[in-house]
Amino acid sequence: MTTILVVDDSETIRIQLKTDLTKENYQVIEAYNGLNGLEMLHQNEDIELIICDVNMPEMDGLSMCEEIHKEEKFNTIPIIMLTTQCSSDMKKRGKENGVIAWITKPHKPKTLLGGIKKILSR
């Protein structure tokens, strides 16, 4: 079973994503900010994909991606940003640090799930 890390400070978003992903037989690990996301990543080294928000307290999503990108054992994990933010500077910073898809909230579950399947089939 594929394990996906969902990092978002909104409990509502985490619940929605977990519901959608578990229906598709993905295992979901949740984190409420970037620091917690890094903790979860280190505790669960079988994570194959990360879905992350940008704006979060303590550590934002892009800073988390930068930290992940520094670690050789994690820097190949694909990251999808799911956020309300869409500036070109943020997207560039994300791409430099492992973000392979940028989806703007509110999202369509079918679009996200289709993207996940495509990414994981590579």
C-alpha cells in the first residue's frame, strides 16, 4: 500500500484528503505544519508522496520542502503543493526543492487523484 504524507494546518483539509485518499487504498499520515511534517517523514520512511500546503505556522510548506531536499534519503520523494498561493516566485522556489505539481485550492478531488496516480506510476 502506498503511503502519502498530507501536511496542512487545516484539519478540515486533512480530513477531506484522508477520506479521498483512503477510498483509493492509499495509507495517509497527517501533519499539521512543516516541522511536524518533517517529524512524520523521519518516523515513517516508507512515505512515497507528499501533499503539502504553503502557509502554515511554525514552518511553512516551502521551507519544509527545502529541508527535505537537503536530505539524500528523502529528496527524491515527489511533492504536490495544494495551496491558495500561486505566485511564480513561490512555484519556482518549490520546483527547485522537489515540488512537481502545484494545485490551487479549492481543488477537484478527481484532478488530484489523477495526478497522484500519474506521479506514482513513473
